[in-house]
Amino acid sequence: MNFNMIHKLNPVVPAITPEYDPWDPIRSLQRHGKHKLTSVELTVTNLCNMRCEHCAVGETLTMTEGPRIPVDQILRRLDQVEHLETISITGGEPSYHEATVRDYIVPVLKYARERGVRSQINSNLTLSLSRYELLAPYLDVMHISFNYLNADDFHQVGFVRSGRNVARETAAKLYERMVENTIALSRGGMFVSAESMINYRTHEKLPQIHKLIVEMGCRRHEVHPMYPSSFASNLPVLSLDHFRAAIHNLLDHRDPDVWMLFGTLPYYACSQSEEDHRIISRLRKEPNVTVRNDPDGRNRLNVNLFTGDVYVTDFSDVPALGNVHADTLQQVFDRWENHPLNRSVNCHCAAASCCGPNLLVVDTYYKEVDFTRRKAVI
């Protein structure tokens, strides 16, 4: 199937490019002068066929789940978000059941397409290709996690927290299917964005991982440092120096024709460190490289489609701030705007196009720093 032909049949907003990343909260902040609710993330399942050690929502995964809130009710809540620009669909593995894809996810994606809202799904792409083809006419970004050099890496990372023995052969088949699906969807015209975590397993392997991502035809390679949270809270934490070295090494060996997006970086223009400024300067100058401000806590809310609870992040480090059965999403967002935790990190530096750190970064590396009192050193 040629997905490019399908997209041409539908009117679309500008293509997603390094110059246009609708998930970056800096865009709405610059337009409106303050953070606005422009992005909604929907948790459509708590089921997953993997148990990755770095999973931010691993503790919420289940073996069974109850009924979801009717899709029409969720669409009505989305209708009330005046400045909505992006919808992200996550889990668990959203495509775990084909019925979920057909009866719930596709209607949400159709709604997004008709409204001119960009859409993304977070998937491991290890299931039947036909499930992902159902999404192709309406989906803007297929987001996958890719932190492996081979099936052995995949086996180690993807099932270490499964609570049962998963045979290497079983993991290898899933790995091969993921690679085959990524290649097939990319060739068909789907925008596949592969995310790699910088962590204790990957920080010296990133150039080789990048090479595989390019070979699979992905249009974008996302790179994010891993911070301790939820399921991954006990994993080793890299130093800021290790993160810097890994990023420089990756930039030295990357394919400059492929968009590389860095997110949630722990380096800021208000730092006094020369090494911080060196890496910030390099990231600004590299072609096809962008640094995305973190949407969590800025312009995005997450909705659990089983309970209706609304969170600032999908990994729920901050308790639910409301519920769609009783609150509009804008009411919840207004509640977060006045929350003490938000006020502690809600800074903006126009000179550096920076929205400041998120709560995970502060808790990990900057507990004693008041970013609201710092200024960029340009």
C-alpha cells in the first residue's frame, strides 16, 4: 500500500519538519505569550506484549482491563480544547487488540485529521502489519522505541521486567517483525520516528543504533536522556558528563540527511558551565538537528481512558489533577497552571527559546537550583 497516495486525498496542514514541530510548547508560548493547552495524550490501553526496563508506565501495565470511556465522550472533551494542535495515543501497546485499533483509535485519528490536528501513536510495531496499515490514512507520526543493535539487545531490554522467562527465540521473532514492519511502513510513506534513550546500556552504542534506524527508513531519530521514574526508577543514572559525551559522539557519526530531534536535555543556556554552552552551541548549528522543549507540564495533559483521570504526564509522578467525567480539560490545565510544582519550574527564556526543565530533570540533577531566577548566558 502506498500511504503517500492516501495522504494526498486528504487536506493536511504543513508537513512536519525540523522547522515545524507542533509538539514543541515553545510555538504556542511564542504565539500566545503564555503556555496554552495545545496537546492531549490519550492512554488507550494498559496491555502490552513487552515489559521494557526503561518503560515510564511499566507499573500501570496489566494483564486485563475494563471498558473504556466511550469514544464520543472523549471527542466531545477534545472539542472543548480551543487551541488543540496535537493528539498522541499511547499505552501499553495501543495496537495490542485489533478491535482497539479499529473501533477506538481510528475514530480518534479521523477526528484529528478532519480538525487539522496532528496525531502520533507510540507503538513497539511488533504485531501484525495489518493493524498499522489501518492507521495509515489518518496518522501523522508513528513513534517507536529503538534501543538495540540486535535481537539479543532486544531480548535483554524488552522482557527483563516480564516476571517470567521469555525465550530468546520468541524475542528474536518480535524483533525481526518490528524491523520488517518499520521498513514496510517507511517504504509505504509513513512518517516513522524512532526514539532512543541515552542510558547505561546505550550511551556508547548510539552511532550504531542510529545507523540501523537510518537503514530502516525512519524519517526522524529522537534522542532522549533517560531519567529515573516509575518502572525505571532503580536503573543506573548517567552523569551529565556521560550524557554530553554520548551526544557529541552521536553527532560525530550521524547521517546529516536524517532529522535528529533531542528532547528533555538537561543543559540550559542559563548554565555557568562552558561544557554546557559548547554542546548547546553545537546543537544549534548542526544541520537537521532540533531540540524540543518538553511538552509535559507545559502544553500537554494525559487522559486515562479507563478511569477518566487527567495527569500532567503519562507516568503520573504528579497525582491526577481532575477527571473528564467532572472537568473540562481546560479546567484541569488551569488547575496545573496554579500548582506549586508548576510554578517552581515555569520559566521561559525568550533569548534561548527555552521553556526550562521539567520536574524529572530538576529532581535528578538540579534540586538546589531555582531556574526562575536564572538568565541565559548568550
